[in-house]
Amino acid sequence: MLWTAAGVVTLGFLVALEIAARHYGVRGPISNQAREVLFAPRSGPLLYAGLALTMVVLTWRQRLVAAGAAIGVDVVFLLVRWVVGADPNFGNGALWVVLGCAVLAVTRRTGGERTLLLKGTGLGLLLVAGHKTGDTWLLITSETRKTVLDPYVATADQALGNPSWLVGRFVEATEPVGGHVLHLVYGQLPLAAALVGLYQLRHVAAERRFPSHHLVRTFLVIGLLGPAVYMIFPVVGPVFAYGAEGGQWAVANLWPGTPPPTGAPHAIPFDDVTPRNCMPSLHTAWATTLFIHSRKGSRPMRYAGTFWLVATLTATLGFGYHYGADLVAGVVFALTVEAAMRAFARGWDRAAVRLVAYGTTVFAVLLVSYRYLPVEMAEHPWAAGPLLVLALASVILGYVRTTGRWDSAAGAVRQPEPPRPAEPQPELV
């Protein structure tokens, strides 16, 4: 019943976004994903990542058959596109196989096997639908929020020392190698999440059930909730508001060479194309959850999770996509959502309610401070900067302590009882 209710809510949300997108004259998440059944996909690697998530419920033989079928379908599509001179995009085969698994579950499976296969296909489709949903959300923010609050965030960011300007100069100094590596990391974050998710779900086929909590769930919820904050706090980022990418709409061409101007901030008009997707930084939030979930993996996975977090933070600042204040809010947002998802899986208790309420409060205080106290923060950086860091550190510490107690309690429950000493046997005379 819980999965059915979640499916109905998700479908209703996607339909609402589809209607909103049609109102602005573009395709929504449902039609975009349906179009990729036949037309060239925009995100081939993401479609194969969705297929990989679906295959966690299959046996190894079934996985080989599914992968072979997906590749075979894609080869046919590539040949047809080559003949007609179209772009050689791939990914249709992966989508075909995922949809085929859904049809197979409904027509050829019953009971628990049907439920498990439907969960697998739903997870794979949700990964792709989440990406499409994000694109539609970004369109809505640019169409409905005609002014942006970048001057407020840029002023408040002076309390942190204008980190986007500092890291932007560093990235420029390491071109072209640094920029290429960071672009790769920044653009393939969903694929990295799928790989960590696959690692966490690797025993699903053998155990015939999903774990109570895994990375993909948190990833999807962050993508669902985050854009709602964009509507409240529209920000485009320093490379647009203070850089060459903003064109005639930019305040001035200052990033990353010259720090932003001081003075009383005010909302500025901006174009109806650039997404208002900075506050909070969802790339930071996703990279933070990726780092958290990689902690229980193998040593290479822990190293990879750390590298992805550091590289993502560097890219978000160094490319001018975010201010330092966005990153602080993004980490707090991620830890709060992750704590809520873990509590939902294990059951709510007083510690869970306290942690989620505290994280939500800190996040709200950050947004209010950026909006209504930026001048005071800029005038007193040695007080405001440490306070921001302290607020972030308090949420991190609260999360580590609370989840550490949860893990200790779960380990104590799972610990088997020690074997009883063998009773002495009577000697045979």
C-alpha cells in the first residue's frame, strides 16, 4: 500500500509538471521520457544507469539477456540514424528493456516476484524521470521569477571571503586540465549516484527484497524538494549575475577577477532562460549524500565518494555556478533530508524528530539571514563568517552523533547470541 500511495503521488506530481510545462509551450517530464522510446535520447548514460538499477532484481543470466537486448536495440537505432544522417545518440535500448521488464512483471509474474520486478522498474524509471522533472522545474523558475536575489547572496557571501571568486581564479589557472576534469565530475553526478546505488543494492536479487534505505531514495527526494526553494529564493549564480555569461542582464562583468560591489543589495531583473537554481546548491546536496552513503562501501568507493564531493564543491564554485552561501545551505539541506529518510526507514523517535527539526530551523535561518541581513554580514565578516561555519558544523555534528547511535543500536540488535557452552557428557565406562 505504501508503494502504491507513493506511486500515485509521484504520478500526480509528474502530471502537474507536464501541465505546467505545456502552459509555457514546452514538453514536460512525461512526454520527454515517452519521446525517447523512439527519438534520440538526450541522456544515454542516464538511461543505462536506470537499466542498471532495474537489473538489481534480476539473476545474472537475466541481466546478460537484458543488457544484450538493450545493446542490440541501440545498434539498430544507431544504424537507422546513420542512414538518415541523424545524431548518433544512444539509450533507446535501455528504455525499451526497462519498459519490457514492467510489461513482463504485469503479464508473467505474480505475488512477490511481480512486486519486486515492478519496484526495480519503478526505481529505474524514477531515476530518469527525476532528471526530466528537474529540467521542467528549472524552466518554471526562469519563466515565473522575473527578478533574482543574487546581490543579496553576493553581499552575504563576503562574510565567507567570496569563495566563488577565489576558486574561479584557481580553476582558470589550471586550465585546460582542471576544467575538463571538473566538468566531467559535475556533469556525471547522476551516473556516480547510480553506481553507489548499485553497490548498495547488489544483494537484492539474492535476498528478494530492497534494503530499507539507500542512496537513490534520498537523491530523488532532494531533487523533488530542492526546486521548491528555488521558487522562494531565485538566484542565478555569479557567472551570470556578475560574469560574461549574463550578457546584458549582468550587473557587471566582474567574475572572477574583481570582487562584487558592496552597498545596499536589491533584486535585479534577469532573462527568462537562465534557471534560478542556486539556493540551495543541489549539486552540493547530492554530492554530500553520495559521500555519506559511500562511507560504508569498500575502500575504493570511500576514496571515490570523497573525491566526488571535493571535486563537485570545487566545480560549483570554480565555474561560477554557486556562491559559498549556497554550498552551506546545500549541505544543511542534504543532511536534513538524509536524516528524515533514515528516520522514515527505521522509525521516528525523539532523536530523529529533534535532528530534522533542528536542520530545518538552521536552513530557514540561513535563508532569512541571506535575504534580510546581508549588509550586516558583510560589515562584520569576522563574526558572521564563523557563525555560518558554526551553524553548518552543528548540523554535521548532530547528524554524525544521532546516526552513530542508530547504527550502534542496529548492530546490537543484529549481533547473534554467543553459543552456549557444551554440557559435559557422561563418560562411557
